[in-house]
Amino acid sequence: MGCIANRGLMVVKDWFTKIVGTRFQRELKRVRPVVDAIHRHEERLKGLSDAELQAQTPKLRGLIAERTGQLAADVERLKKEKHDCPDAEQRKELSTRLSHAEAAYVKALQAALSDALPEAFATVREACRRLLGSEVVVTGHGLKWDMVPYDVQLIGGIVLHQGKIAEMATGEGKTLVATLPLYLNALAGRGAHLVTVNNYLARRDSQWMGHLFKWLGLTVGCIDDTEPSTPERRAAYLCDITYGTNNEFGFDYLRDNMVFTLDQRVQRGHAYAIIDEVDSILIDEARTPLIISGPVGSESDEKYAQFNAQVVQLVRRQTAVVNDLIAKAEPLVGDDKTAYDGAVLLYQAQLGAPKNKKLLKLLQEPGVKSLVQRVELNVLADRKLPAREQKLRHIEEELYFVLDERGHSVHLTDKGVETMSPQDPNLFVVPDISHAVHEIEHDDRLSPKEKVERRREVESEYAQKSETLHIIHALLRAHALYEKDVDYVVQDGKVLIVDEFTGRLMHGRRWSEGLHQAVEAKEGVAVQEETQTLATITIQNYFRMYDKLAGMTGTAETEETEFFQIYGLEVVVIPTNRPVRRVDKHDLIYKTRREKYNALLDEVERQHGRGLPVLVGTVNVDVSETLSRMLKRRGLRHEVLNAKYHQREAEIVAQAGQPAAITIATNMAGRGTDIKLGPGVKQCQVCGITAHQAPFGQQIERPDLTAEEIKRRGCNDDPPCGLVIIGTERHEARRIDRQLRGRSGRQGDPGQSVFFLSLEDDLMRLFGSDRIARWMDRTGAEENEVITHPWVTSAIGQAQKRVELQNFQQRKRLLEYDDVMNQQREVIYSLRLFALEGGEELKAEALRMIEQAVERLADELIGTAKDAYQWDRALMETEFLLKFLISVPGTTDPAKIRNRDELLQAAQQAGRAAFDAKLQHFQDVEAKVGAVNLGGQALSHIMLTVIDEKWKDHLYDLDQLRAAIQYRAWGQKDPLLEYKSEAYDMFVGLMRDLHATFAERWLKLQIEIGPSRGGTATGPAGGRPLGGAGLVKGPAPVRRPWAPASPLRIRTPTSVATIPVHAGAARSSRSATAPRRSAALDTGAGARCPGQPDGIHRVRAPPSAGRKRPSVAVRLVRRLSGRVLARHLAILRGDRAGAERR
């Protein structure tokens, strides 16, 4: 009954769809009137001269500004009022009013843009027609403009303006489509961004489409043509339309929140963006947060090489053990009585080396794989039992380490631990540092000096062992999970990461968590320095900052659920201009890779003999080179396009569509590659493939061949013309396979595609259903026999869906974790913006920090004392003086301060008086040297310095917390909820520490007028300029005409900074000289556990005088026991009275 009911529902659904159409058809029907309106405006514009058509741009700008001008003025007025307001409550009210005003302005602006859409789109289309035949130089090559948008491209532009994703097939002109909404949204004067996947496309499209925009009177910039943090980069953002890569947009945002003056910020806001290849950026790269990092100051680089030799020996021993297990299992699995025992041995071998060739071959024997999977299920069930009842707990005892390919993790077994530390059985035993410190502090036999030394010894032992474990684990992952010419290549003595989605080298990017250093040690190249996070944001949270976001790609429909849940973006499939004439065949499946490769080469040779161009798509460099060697042995000339030969990419792609051409390529030949067919490849004047009835806007080429003629030619089964696509393996994501297929059949060209698979492929082995293996066993497939069936193709698609769902959950979990940090980041960056903008708002915030800092110190000094007579008043007076250089009147007089409230009031009043006195002192200095706002500059500098220092430490702590929080799951707790709770507590501690540190540095600040020449600043690390861009060791400072002979120098307890004194300047300025950044990426920092990023993009900051960071536990103990240590130090100095007070 259930099956009948389901079939009935399907019939009703099909009937309903035929009547009202699909969702995409209904969407297209709604925009049809808009297309008709564009046509009407276009007819009017055809009668205008070139000058009159170009005048459309200022006309439309004026219309939009007229409708939104008053709201924009309200927003600016409220911003100024908030900036100049000293009262905290009034600022809060102004912030609320400002948010409402900004929302109203954006809403009115979008309505005005939508009303202007038909005329704006018609203007662009007519401009394209006027430019036909004109010359344009693109990346150094001359091209002729030959593009005018079709109606289906107008539909794509409308969808993009609405803030949706337009799925458009290969060759449908996405680059031109983007010009329509970019032009319209640029008229608002807030900037429109086009985000691409690589800098070549950013430069190409900015020059190519810039020809059109400039003719219409708009300015165009490309951030990838400029250096970071320069006036040129800022100018690119100030253009009406800005092109660039997703990484650069994100990194510029992070860098803007690390600068020391407003004029060094380059971005001006996030109004509208179109993301090209949106699925690649928002999905494929979403697991890798953008990170700016700096050197950690560690001395562990040599240890990677030291422990590498031991890990190599461990891997060799593991290989020997696995081979022995397989040899024992081989005769057992052939006998029904002992088959299960043999399967247990094979499962052990699979845990130790899942890609062992002997193992993979044995798993292809009938029934063996199913039996091993049964053992795996039994092991999982066994682990849920109490330890004394587990019968299979010995399963890992013979191995040195265990691999989890799906989780991308590895761990040492007890046997591995013993092998790695034969001389030191406690190497892997990390001391409980908090317990050890507690024991030391309560050991009366130790003197204060001995306690300090013992504490240092415990901390040192903890740090050394933690570092050793970290290095060994990283080396083990490098050897066991990362393969040369698959995950990375070695060129010019450097390890370069290969992007798994594009197949391209990721120059300048590095894995973090010591993984890159481990791979370098593995390959015997120079081991580079480790880095530490300074600023970070995920791709998701960066692009969610835009008021309106849109995207375009050829493969978005399969991921529309994720697009909507994460970004609120709908997907609309745009019809092709001409019907698709590509034949997509069912997958061909073989038992082994060897059989698959032989059959694949036979097909390549056959199609080559027919004179057709063939593109063979591979998943990595290693497979492409293997197939190349096999083709050479057959005497077939071909080209190889992979990460090693990317320099010839343009040349190879240009020839890939020529008759009888053979091209082997990794995923580089997928996304964004446009292969044009050579002469003779497209043979038929009339297509033999019957085109389905096309939706609105398609130009249908109707065939008039007879059915007999079509069958004779084989057009529906084996087309005699067009580009042949042969895939060597299915990717984890169906989108990547669709991208490869999409290289054939562009703009209605003929073609065909087919995938050759084997049961040894990673996808089939890890995620393929065992039903496929059982089905092949039942059919009795012999060696070299192919299996092809719609059911098998469907099963493979289901396996890909499972992988996609798993990856989606990882990305969603990452976002949930980052949302916690994102809220904290917004608070810190808002505070940083206060410091940059200065004004009364900054002074009010600084005063609030000081009041809270002195109040908190007063509470700490009161402690648990219930009555005022129990207070240590002498200690109070000393602490206020030592900590903040303030004297609280009446502290030592019980008659004047009788309770907590009076103490807090007196402390806050003393803090306010000291703050005002410091500002007044600056005003006196300003009068003497003839300068303006020196106090504001010093206030801004100190606050920015403190924020950066504390935020950097906080990011490190959050990284460590996220890595450790997953173990809470063992205690039946939700790691995410635990992370939120812990992260909140840490953030509260961060803000307290920030307030106290700022108050201490500001109130202890000293002012000098020194003899140094120029206006250069020095900082705590020997190189942080006041008004500079971070920890910089750049070129010599530029001598300015206004720089005085005696600049002002301010001293804090931790730094010295110089303020250039000049009349009439509101704040210090600095030349826009900034360091170049070297990117670094982490794709696999630790095990792939829920919420942990699969990889991290890094930008390395310039070298600084870094320090080796202690672990979180060590730093926590130091904070908690600071007073105890201070007491011991007082005794060592001979200050026993002070020690007793403490």
C-alpha cells in the first residue's frame, strides 16, 4: 500500500508541475514583464547619440539620489552626533536611532534601484551594441568587443540584482551578465564588488568589462593589481566597481582592523557583491577560515627533523605488520569456516594502512569486503560495552598507530608509544600542572625561592612535553595521511599545497598546527617557522556582512539547501541560449584501477582515431602523470595540464578543442575553462540530437533528420562530433563532476562525457555502498569486464550525496563555532573603531574603562571581608599607587571611607581626576609646542596597542579551547554549548584584562620632548610605529616637510612611542608604506571533528620580536597564582612587610 501511495503522490506531483510549472519556470515567468520593459527602453535609447547615451549614467544617479538623499543625510547626521557625544546613555540611544535610519535608507535605496532597473539594463545593452568591433586590451592581448546580452542574460542579471544565485551553464556568458547588475548598483555610489576565484580572472574581467563601464562613465578598480594597505588599494575600493579575489577582500577587512590610523583603512563598506563561481567560494572554501598570522617565536623547528627519523621507522614497522596480517588472512578468507577470522585480520590491516595495494586487491574477492564491513560493525558495537565485556578490544594491539581516513585523523597505540620512547616511558605522560603547582605552594619544606624554581621546572616540563607530543602527532599525520603529488608538490625546495577543488598550486599558503613543518621535514626541505593567529574570520561571516549578496555558477542547484540555510540565498536556474547537445553516458565500473586505466586508454585511442578532441579529467597530479606515461607507451601524443605545468595553461586549453587532440588535466580544466572547438570537430550542419522544448528565450535549432538517419549516425549513443570528456574518478562533490562535464557542449556545441570508475577509487572505497560490491559479486563480473547500469550510477550519486551531507554538517558546525567568535570580534572591532575615530566617544569609552578597572581592583582588595575594619588599608593605598599611580583620599582613614560603596565612589573619583589631569597635561604640552590633539593621539595609540595585544592572546586561547572542547562529548556534554559557555567566560576575562591594562598604561604614561629627528614611532617590539600598520620592519621612514626637530615621546610601562608634532593636525599620519603579505593556508589543522575547521587560510605578518607562547594551562596558572608569586618575589627582595601584606 505504501508503494502505491508513493506512486500516486508522484503522479499528482507530475500533474501539478505540468499545469503550474517548476519553481524555476514560475520564477522566469515573473521576470518576463521586466524583460519586456527593458526592450521598450531599448527602442527609445537606439535613437540617442553616443554622448546622450553616456549621459544616462548621471541622469540615473540623480534620480536615485533624489529618492534617497534625505535618508542618507539623516544617517550621516546621526553618525556625527554619536561621534561627538560624551554621554554613554545618549550614545546608546543614538546607536539605536542610527541602526533604524541605516535600515530605512537601505530599503529605500533598493526600491529606487529596482525601479531604475529596466532603463539601466537597456542602457548597458545599447552600450554593448555601440561598442561592437571596438578594440580592447585584456591582460596584454588585443581583443574585439563582440558581445551583446541575450534575453536569457538579461534574466540572469535581474536575478543577480535581486540578491539570488543564477545557475548558468558553461559558455552562457556569466562575465557579461554581471555587468548589468554591477552597473545598476554602482549608481548608488556605495561601491559594487565582483568577487572571483583567482587573480587572473579578476584582472582579466576588470580590463575586459572595464571597457564597457568606462565608456558609460563609471570607474573600475582591481584590488589584485595593487599591494595591500596602500593608497592604490584604497583607490581601487573607491571606484564605482571593484574586482578582486575572495581572499583579498577578506584579508583587507582583517587588515583594516589592524591599522593605527583611519587613512590606512582601504575598504569603505559592504553594500553589494556578486560572487563568480559562488559554490566554489561559499562552499568549497568555507571550511577554511581566513587568518592573519605572525611568527610565534618558537624554537621547535629543529625538533621536526629530529623526530622525523623516528616516525619514518615507525611507519616502516607498521607497513611490515600490515603485510604480515594480510599474508595470514589470505588463506583464511578462502575457507568458509575461517573466513571471519581472516576478515578480522584484514580489518586490522585496514586500520593500519587502508591504501595497501595487497589489501585493496584482496577486498575485491567475492564476499570479502562485505565480511570486513561486518567485522567493523561488530567492533563498533563491542566498544559500547563495558571494558571487561569487550571481546574485540585487542583489535589495535598489534598496530603502532591507527588511521581514520574519513575523519582524516591518526593516533598512536600503546605499542607505538613504547616504540617512540624506549628510553623514556614517561615521554607521553603530561603532568597535571594545576595539581603540581598546588602541591608546590603548600609544601612548607620549600623556601620561597625554591618554590619559584620548582614552579618554573613544572611549567617547563609541561611545555616541552606538550610541544613534543604536538610535533610527533603532526609528523605522523604528514607521513600517514598526506601524499606527495596528491595533497602537495615539492618545487624549488618548498612544499606547495595543491587545491583539492581546482588542482592549482596555492602559492604562499601553509598548513597550520605544525602540519606544514612536518611535511617539510618529511620531504627533507628547510623547515619554516610556526605562526600564531593575529586576526581571523570565516568566509561565511565575511560575506554575510554585505547588505545584498548574489552569485553565479554553473553548478549550484545541488547545494541550494545550504545556500539558503547559511546565506539566505535562493537558486534560480537560467535557461541556456541554445539547447544542450551533450550526451552524458552512464558510468563504466571495473573491479580494479588497472582494469579501469586500460579500458580508459582504449577509449581515448578509439576517439582519437575518429579525429575527436579528448579531455581526460583526473583528481590529482599523480594520476595525470600515471596516465601520461601509459599514453606515451602507446605512442599517443598528448598534453598534460596540472599544478606542475600551470604556466602553459592558456596554451594547452587553446589547443584542447582541436581535432584528435588529447589533453590530460586535473581539476584545473574544470571551473572557468572555456574550450572552443577547432575546425572539423563540429561536423553536422543539422544536429542529430533531438532538442527538448526550450523555455522562454532559447533559440532552438530544430532537427529535421529521420529517426533512421539519427540511429545510423549514432548521435544519441556515440556522437560523431564534439569534445569528448572522460573522467577517471568521481569527486566527493557532484558539482565538480558537473563542472568537468560542462567543458563539453558549450553554447549548444555537440559533445559527450563518460566516467571510468573502479571499486578501488577513494569515493567507492570509503563511502560507496557495500551493495555495489555485493551486486558485482552476484553478477559474477570477471577481470576486465565492465559493469554499467543506471542503478549503479544512481548508487554512486547517493554515495556522493552522503559525502556532501557530511561536509555540509562540518561547514555548518564551523559556522556555529565561529558565530561565537564573531560576536566577540564585532565588540572588539567596534571598540577599535572608537579608538581610530577618536573624539568625545573615545574619551568617554576610555574613562569608562578606567572607572571599571579601579572599581574591580577595589573589589579585589576588599576580598571576602564583610566589615570595613577587616580591610588591609595600607595594602589598598599601596596597590592603587603601584597599579594606577593614583591616590584614593581617605583610604587609610576609617572615618572617611566606612563601607564598600564609599570606597568604590572614592576610587572612581580618583580615576576620573587622574584621567582628566593627564588630558590637561597634554593640552599644556600642546600649547608649548604648537600642536593639536596630542592627547587624543596618545589615547588612541595606547588603546589600539592594548586591544591588539589582548585580542591576539584571546584568539590563541580560543584556538586551544576549540581543540580541547571536543573531549567534553565523552562526558555526555554538547561541545558547542560548552564552547559557548567557556568562550563567554574567557571574553569577560579579556575585557577585564583589557580595561585594567589600558588604565595602567594610560595613568602611568610619561611625556617627553626628545631630540630625535623625524616623526617615526617605536613600540614595545622595537618596531611598532605610532600610527603604523602593525608589527612592521619596513623601509626607512619618509622625512616629511612638517616633521619637527623635537617630536613628542610618550612612555608607558611596556613601550615607548613617538608622536610627530605638527600644527593643525587632528592625528598622526604615516606614509602608506606597508609590508607585503605572504599567504598561508591550513587545510587540516587537527582531526576533522565537528566544529573544527578543515583548513585555515593564513596571511603571515612581518617578522617581529616574538616570544615563545606558553600553553593555556601554564598561562592560566600564572594568572591565578600571580599574588602568591608576587609574595615570594617580595621576600626575595627583602621586603618581608610587603610579602606579609600580599
